[in-house]
Amino acid sequence: MSIDLQQFHETFFEESFEGLDIMESGLLGLEQGDVDLENINTIFRSAHSIKGGSGTFGFSAVAEFTHDMETLLDQMRNGERQVSKSVVETLLGSVDVLRNMLNAIRDGSDIDIDSVAETTVAIKAILGLENTVSAVENSTEVTAKGWIVHFKPFTDIMKTGNDTVRLIRELNSLADKAEVTINNDSLPALSDIEPEDCYQSWVINLIGGDISEDDIHEVFSWVDDDCELQIEALANEADYIGPERRDDERRQKAPERRNTERRTTKSSESSSIRVNISKVDELINMVGELVITQSMLSRFGDQEDFTPATIERLKDGLAQLESHTRELQESVMRVRMMPISFAFQRFPRLVHDLSTTFEKKIELIVTGEGTELDKTVLEKIGDPLVHLVRNSLDHGIESPADRVQAGKSETGVIELSAFHQGGNIVIQIKDDGAGLNKDKILSKAKEKGLVSQDERMPDEQVYDLIFRPGFSTADVVSDVSGRGVGMDVVRRNIRELGGAVEVKSTPGEGSVFTIRLPLTLAILDGQLVGIGEETYILPVISIIESLQVKSENINAVAGSAEVYRLRDEYIPIVRLYQIFGIKPISTDLENGLLVVVEAEGKKIAIYVDDLLGQQQVVIKSLETNFKKIEGLSGATILGDGTVALIIDIAGLIDLYQKDMASSVVSIKGAAA
Amino acid sequence: MSETAEELDAQETEKEFKELLTFFLAGEEYGVDILRVQEIKGWDSVTNIPNTPEYIRGVINIRGAIVPIIDMRLRFMLEKKEYDATTVVIILNVVSKGNADRVMGVVVDAVSDVYNVPINDVKASPDFGTAVDTEFVTGLATIDEKMIIVLDIDHMLNAAELAVVDKMTE
Amino acid sequence: MATILAVDDSASMRQMVSFTLKGAGYQVTEAADGQEALTKAKSQQFDLIITDVNMPVMDGITFIRNLRGEANYKFIPMLMLTTESAGDKKAEGKAAGATGWIVKPFNPDQLLNTVKKVLG
């Protein structure tokens, strides 16, 4: 029977990547001086597991590579080798190589043989080994037509669970014919016999079968130290006429490594998820409740007459249905949630490497790794986060010399944190560096024509300019930060996830980038608004307040722009019907309402004809059958089956600004 | 459907016949591959999408999917006509290269019939100013002495403003 | 059919061993470390133990040593999964009471052959 091992490959890859992460953080720990034996053992075990698994599943290149790593780690855990910075660096490098190898195998792409060879040489150099393939032991393939085996086990052979009958049976299966003679000379009197001891010995004649001496030793390999073994070849061939048996199965040599190293299935993002069993139990409970409610409601289907009493019960049942459905929905969403640690865990290594590259001293503080968010969002937030952290490292934190001069400590601090707020997850990247250079940003923006020459903007808006497409103040496009991937792409990627990003900065003290992401991509709390004959949806989370217009608070600014004075702020009024080309019920602001919303640190007041209800709304993509429309984040289907469009506040603000830019006016933000 | 529109197409081209659903639009009769027709609906209200060309009437809900509806008269700048009892929306499966199949609807004056046309009978269209751009016309067929203009749905509904931005060029 | 306890901290290895042995009709229970294995072995009688050596919490050799001390496991075959280079592990294992070993990497057929030999 042959078993297809491929079904275990995915599990192997997953656990290997986890193992590599464990190795990496363990090695980083070693470097910090955490030379704890348990730590080294953990690193060793991970390497050992990967080696074992890769060998078993036929990934011999991986097994070979990992073998030397394992040897090195073994020496370290035995105390034979000191933990030194260069050894840890080499091992860190080999973790990377291993990661790439596993990824390549999993995707079916080519392994980077050069980097593998390079690192192998480095490891072997440390081990003091010549870079040669270890010689294969020559086995003595002396075969004979027959053998005589004298087998005398020691008394406690059975105490290791070994069974003499089994051994003799195995010998028997090697040969065409076997004669067994038992020797009971050492057997004591019955009353003195210890049933757990072995007193007997045997002489076994094996005839035929093309057995080699090694084959016989093989049978006894486990009990080498527990017996006396004498093997003689039969001098004269016994006159044995029998069929030539060539049983290949008896000869078990090195395992065949026929499995191909490459796999044809692709999986860049893993399509499986690990779920805490308590979440699954919760779901089962919810579904149970739902079933009960459903069967209760189904009885109404048989109802002939509806009395006020039955209608009351029906209403109760429907209310229960709503609450159970909501609970089930929340439970299911939680299944898709994973802690953000999965996205954060690459940063210690990244910061470590980059600080070396940039010759800066950086301390990374990570908090809130347990904060959970949707798996898909988690997978996609990684790259934007990396870009922002790199940016802080490259442009934010000053060189150690500059920092000392500025009266700061040599080591810069980058804080990466995550927490829940409202229906969102908030991720912050804070550095105690030099902060954003307002003047430089403004002049660059003017230079690039993003902003008019006589522009006067409050600081927050200047900082926000770094997110505009076509903007980059890096004088030299550094390999790390400026690879054609700008802040505008970061913002776009985050918006695509339904989130937003903004920056706050204090010159000389540092900057904070704040990312807000919805906890789920699929569902939204929506405020229905009426504009003309049409219904649109505003995300409740962006709404600050709604109000009736008092005309004395409306101010016109340089032509077509209007602002509303709300307490001590002036908020731009956005006539949505104009931007969307809809015929409103009234163009007189006093007849409708203003809904004040906020996104990415900017506020606007949207003029609507009517406020309709609030409800949970399932977000459907416009792009599936159509395309992305600016200002809209998607669509949904209302209870009556009609489609309502969901407004993307940040996108709407962009649209409004573009609209206004053509009338050469800028938005004034919070400043009065 | 277990097979994509493309696969069905491939199977079809092996046969000698093409089955067409035909419809009327401003006095002309057009035909589309029946295998691409998902369903036919009467005209009902749509949700308008802002800042889109007039011929994109809006979107509707078809069993949970958001489907855009295109007015063919407006698309090809034909005379506008009031929708009446015969006005029909044909829901089509559209194939776009490198992307998943999409579902879109087109508003036409009325549905005509279903014909089995021998492939060889679909002749190349001379450039004689049909309302519809000849680049969207696969060819002309003659059925019962009528001329049917056979349309290339994929091309027509992927073109210009309707096209999903190709991932490469983004 | 016989019951086997398979112990390894690697999920993919456990899966492979389990699948292979179950396919041959054995009943298989899994454990991820020596401590878990010890608890399971004490609550249910197994006919064969197969265990990895390097595991967190309690390693394979300690596990075997502990289990050997149990009356109902005095003669039960216990096999270690070792790598070729770990010669000293084999001796250590034997001293702790291991019956024998299976060398990693192994393929399913090798595993089955060894198990068949031991269980008869």
C-alpha cells in the first residue's frame, strides 16, 4: 500500500513556519543576552522538528540544510559551544533561507540555490566541517547460503518490552527455511523461576534466502546490548533445492526519497484558520437557540386566524429571531478574528535588521498583540504597517549622534500598539524622533503643484499632504522606504480595507500614525439618509452628530464654498446632491439636515433631505459586476429588495476637495 | 452553473450551430449567444449610481448580487424611448479576460425569438453604419429573410467606461 | 485490533503516523508531549507506544522511563523515533526502558513493517 503523503504537507508547512517564527524570536532573545537553556532548547526543538518532518515528507534539500543548523544548536544546548553574536547572526540568516526554501516549495517556484549554498558554507565553517557530502557507510554485503545464529539473551531482555519469539520469527522470515533449537540448560527449577526473566537461548539455522550478515544484525539491532550473538556462515551449502526467493521487502535500506521537492499547488495566503474550540462551542449554542426560535415561529405558519394575542407572540418570536441572529452573526465574525500578533511578530526582526542597516539604535515596544481583528484584514494590513514602521525608522528617528545633540537618549523608541475602540481596531505607530518637517512638506507640495502657492494651512493638513499621490520628500529614494511605494499607496490599501490612516506630529518630539480599521469587512452599522428620491447609507461610526440647520450659522467662503459654524468650529458643508448629481427635495439647507461626519481627521457636514432609520447592513461590492466608484464603499440590499449605496466618507471628502480645488479654495479644518 | 461561460462557448464552437436569442432595438434585430443569457426580466426600478454615464441606468438586486443595468439605446446614442410593456432587461454573463465572469443587464425594446443559426451563415459585417459600432459586431446572419446583427457581448460590455480596471495597468 | 499511542510535538508527524496506522486497522491515540502521553497511557491500556524524543514539557525518554514503571506497561513495546546521528539517544532510551527505535526520516511502509513485526 502506498500512502499519499501530500495530504500532510500543508500541516507541515504551517507548523514549520510557526517553528521558524519561534526560532527567530528565540534567537533575537539570545542576542539580547537571554542565554537561557530553555530558550536554546526551544530553538533546537523547532529546528529538529523541521528537519524530521522535511525528511519524512521528502523535502531532502530542507532536511540537509536544517541538519547542520540542528548540529550547531545541539552543541549550544550541550554547552559545547558558546553563544556568540556571529553564530546567532548566521542562524538568523539561515532561518530566512529556510523560510524562503519552504515558501518556494509550497508555491512550486524555484529555490534560491545560491543563498542556500552560501549559508550552508557559513554554518559548516562555524562547525569546522569541510563542505563535503558525508560519506556513505559501506555495509558488509556478505551473503551466504545459510547461517547459524547463536542467540543468548540476557535475563532482563523482556524488561524493555522485547520479545524473543518476535526476534526468532523475524529471522525466520528472512530465510527460506529455519531450524530452531532451544537450549534450556540455564532454566532453574520451576519454583525458582522469575516469570519476567529470560533463561533460555537458541540456535537458529537459517537456510536460503540470500541473507547477509547485516540482515541478521538488523534483526537484533534493538537488543545488541541485551544478548550474546554469534553468527556463523554455513561452510557447506546445504543441499537445498527450493525456489529462489528475492523478497525485496526484507532489505530495508535508506528510505527512498522519490517525492518531488516541488509542489504544484499554490497558496500564498493560507486558506485555513485555527479556531479556539470555545468559539466553535459558542456557535453551536447560538445555532441551537436559532433552531428553537425557528421552530417556534414555524408554528405560526399553521395559524388560521391571527388574534391580537397571537400577533403579540409572533412579534416576540420575531424579536427573539432578530436577537439570536445578531448573536450568531457576532459569534461567526469572532471566528474569523485572529490576534494582531500575527501581523506584529515580524517587527522585532525587521527593526533589528533595519537598525543595523541605518546605523541607528532603536527600541521597539509592542503592546496589544492580543487585540483581535478579521483574518483577511490582518493579512492585508501587514504591508502597510511595514511601510509605516520603515518610514519611522528611516525618516523619523534620528541618528544616535543627532539624538544626543538634541538632548535625547541615543536609542530611539518606536511603539507599535493596537486596541479596540468603538467598532474599530486602532493601530498606532509612534516614534520619538524628529517629527515631520512642516515647512519641507509644504514647499515640496507647492513644488509638485499639489497645493497652490499662497496656501495657508493648519499644521494637521500639512502633515496630511504626505498621503497625497505624487509626494515624496526623500532626497534619495532609499531602497527601504522609497521603492515606488509611497504613503499614498499605504492610504489606498488601508481604505480598501474600509479603514483610514492619519498622522499627528510634533517637531522635535516625534510622530504618531493612527490606523483605524473596521472589525469586519462584511457588515456595517448604517444610517439611512434620503437625498431626493434616493436612499444612501452613511457608516454610523463616522457620524459625529446630526443637526437642523440654523441659517445664521452658515457662512460663505470665497464664492461657492460654505461652512457651518458648530460651536467653535467651522465645518465645510457638502451638498451631496451636487456631488452626486441627484435632484434633491430641497436646495434650501434649512429644509433638510446636516450630518456631521469625520474621516482621517477631517470633518464635513453632509446636507441630506431626510434621516431615515439605522440598521445593520451587509456590504456588497460594486466591483464584482461593475467597478469601484469614488465616494462609494459598496452597496447593500435593503429589506424591500432595493439596492442602496454606501458612502465612503474619506472618498467623499476627496471628491469634495477636488470639486472645490477647481474653485481654488481649501478646507479649513478644526481651527476657528 | 458548473461550467464557465467560456467553457460552454468552447464546446459550442465545436458544433455547427449557434443558438441565438434575438431582440429589437430601434428598428433593428440583434442576436446574442443564448448561452450567455442568464435570465430575462421586465423593467423595474434601479438604484442610480452617481457620476456614471447616462446609459448606465444603475444597479439592481438579483438574488443578492448587485447587477449594473445598461440602456442600449443610450449606449449607442439612439433615439430615447419611453419604457413600455414590451421593454425588457436581458441579464447576461460577461467574460472579461483575466477576471471572473460578471453579470450585467441590458435594456432593450423587446425580445424577439430564439434561433438556431448555422455558424457558416454568420457572415462578416460590411462597414455600413449599423447603430452599434462594428467592433462589437461578430457578424450578420440571415434568418427568415431578416437580417440579424450578431453581437459580441464580452467586447461590448467590457469596453471603455464599463471595464474593470485591468490589474496590470492600475 | 491493537491500540497504539503516538506521541510527537509535530502535528504533521502525528497526522502521518496516525493516518498510516489507522489505515492498517490499528486504533491510534495521539499526544503532543510526554506529559500528555503519560496521562493518556495511564487512563487507557495501549498495546504499543511510539514516541518522539525531543518534545516540550516532558521528553520521550523521560516519558518511557516513567511509563515503564507502571505495572501494566512492564512488557509493552515502546519505540522511540530518533534521528540517525543520535547514537547516544538510543543507548539512553534503552537504559530508560525503550524496546527499540525507528529512525527518522521514515516512510509509512517502514513504519507499518516495524509495527507489524512488534505486534505480531
